[in-house]
Amino acid sequence: MNRLEQMTLDDTKQAQQPNYEVMNTGNVPVKSWTKGVLFEDQARAQLHNISQMPFIHKWVAAMPDVHLGKGATIGSVIPTKGAVIPAAVGVDIGCGMMAVRTELTASDLPENLAPMRSAIESLVPHGRSVSRGKRDKGSWNHLPEDIAQQWNNHLADEFKILSEKHRVLKNTNNAHHLGTLGTGNHFIEICLDEHNQVWVMLHSGSRGVGNRIGTHFIELAKKDMEKWLIQLPDKDLAYFPEGTDHFNDYLAAVEWAQKYARINREAMMKRTLNAIANVLNRPVVGELEAVNCHHNYVNREHHYGKDVLLTRKGAVSARKGQLGIIPGSMGAKSFIVRGLGNEESFCSCSHGAGRVMSRTRAKREVSLNEHIKATEGVECRKDVNVIDETPSAYKDIESVMAAQRDLVEIMYTLKQVVCVKG
């Protein structure tokens, strides 16, 4: 056998080998796409707890951005039969990404991008302020007509039914958070792809009302477990069995929150494109290619011969041919991907790079100068209050992409030139 034949044989063997590792410590295995990336012991322990639950279908899948979360691991895919775990979905229900490719190219953008960032910030509320008797700066004071129309036409009636049954949801920032960004890892970016085409990409979810829905039902699930004397490996894995009132109410609330999150992203995208158009003094078309995908949600799907409730917490659907978004971090690349339909991951992929530092640790260990250097060339905030989002707080996105090469293929590689953070 010559050297070329040997290389071809080696490549074939590598292609036939699973790209995941298997952990067999619970009732079902955990398959993790974590080769070459950090997989912390705390996240392994958390996945072990999930794998002990009696209603998991086949196995639990862990994505390469996997890291410790509350209740369930971020970067996990959890198929369940006859039950749902509210903490596995989390409190940022429907959080996800939207990206559109515009007709603009790099040459259409001004040399000074600061006015463009300011224009976006003026049209999309962002951040958060909590002062007694004062409005949160991240919400609307008076609902703009376009936001009020979206709320009244698509969300108000169902929310009225939900809040009448669960009154704790009524006094939340619901309509006044629609079309707003929030804080943390949520962002709006202007990016360039490898062909210098301009993309707009953003990340947000169901905002305050989604958080309240999540926390409310997590507490209800815990109370149900106490009432039924059900022992759990972790109290945050409290669940609703199918057929119970809370199960049906929760799925209805989650479905509404996921719709809210999708409309929220669409509203922000429209306003962001308008902001860019105002700066350039020309119309901007953002419909050449568009992706809008959740990565914190539950969905009814069919896998390995069974209808299941599939919870993706920090994971994106990657069915064959389906487009998705995998962002890096401030200063890092992001990717528009196409799913390969790998059933062993329940047709899923990562939702980003995944944290390697807690927010507290990042603020403690990363200097402002290091953050400024890491975000060089990006028009963005460069102050101490965003150091918890600095690139070194996240895993290397290239390694994350290599670890899931059997889950997705890269369609476009994006690099941000403007980043808006709350």
C-alpha cells in the first residue's frame, strides 16, 4: 500500500469513528461532542444527574459549548417522554439568534462606525436600570406604533389567558420589553462575511416576561415534587408529568414565550436595518438570506421511533439542510451553518462558544487593556462593565466548530465590525 492509499484509508477510518465521547454513569448514556474543548467536571456531574431521570429517551447529548448551568447544563439536548423539566428550558425562554444578509458591502459602510452604533442604540432599547419609581432604560416608556401593533396582533390575546390563570405573570415587563435587547450576552452586530457582504446579527429572547414564566413554573414543579414525595438527584430537575394541569399550562406558556422571542428579534432587526439606512441615507434590504432560530426551548419532535419533547438548552436545531447561527463572542468570528441532520445529536449543534469563565471571574482576572486589545477593530463598548463578555471568557470558537464537524457545515464566516451590548 502506497502512502496516498494509506492516507485515504486513515481518513476513511477517522470518518467512520464517532466524533463524540460517551459517559455511562446514569440510567442512559451521555454523548458529548467535546473533543478538543474544555468539558468541566461540574458540567459532567450535572449531565450525570440529568441522565438519571427516568423518562429520558435514548441518551442525553452535550454540545461542544457545554458548561455548568442552573438545573440543567448549558449546551445540552434532552429528549423526554411523558414529562418536561422547566429548569432544563431555563428562564431565558426562546432565547436565540437572528441574522440577515443585506445587499450592502464593506465599501458601503462609513470609515467611522461610531454614528452607526449610536443610531442602533437610539432605536433599540438596551441594558437595564433598576430604580424605584423610575422606568427601566431597557424598556419602552411609550410603546412605538410598530411594537404596539406586533403585541396587539400576535401576543396580547394569548397573554391575557395566561395571566388570568397565572396572575403572577400579569405585572411583568411584557409589551414594554418587546423589541428590546436586554443585557448579558445579548447583542446586536453588524458583520462582514468572507465576501465582504454586510450582515446584521442579533441575540435575544423573551425578556422579562419569559424570565417570570420560567421562574414561576420552576417553583411550581418543585412544589409538585414535594407534594408527591419524589426524590431527585438535583432539586432543580423538578418536572411536570404529562397529563397534569401544570404540564399543559407550562407548555402553553413556553410556546407563547417562544413566539414572543421570535417576534422580539424580528422587531429589533427591522429597527436596526432602519438605523443603518438612516446613517447611510439609503434604503437597506435585509431579506437576501435570513435565519431566526431559538436555542433555549422545548419542541415536539420524533427521534428513534418515538414522539418526544426535545429540550435544547443552549443548542440549535440542525436538521439536514436547516440553517442555523453559531456566534463567537465580542471580537471573535461567528458562523452561519447548515445542519447535517446527525440523529445521534438529535439533529442539534452548539449555540455558541460556551463560557470558560464565570462573569465574576472574568471581571476579576481580565484587565480593561486586555479587553480593549481583544476587541480591536470592533466599534463597541470598551469599559469595565462589559469585561464579563470579553472574548477570553469564552471557549475558542474554532475548536468548538471542529468538535462538531459532523453536526453542521459552515456556510458563511462572519466577523463583527459593530457590536451593541446592553
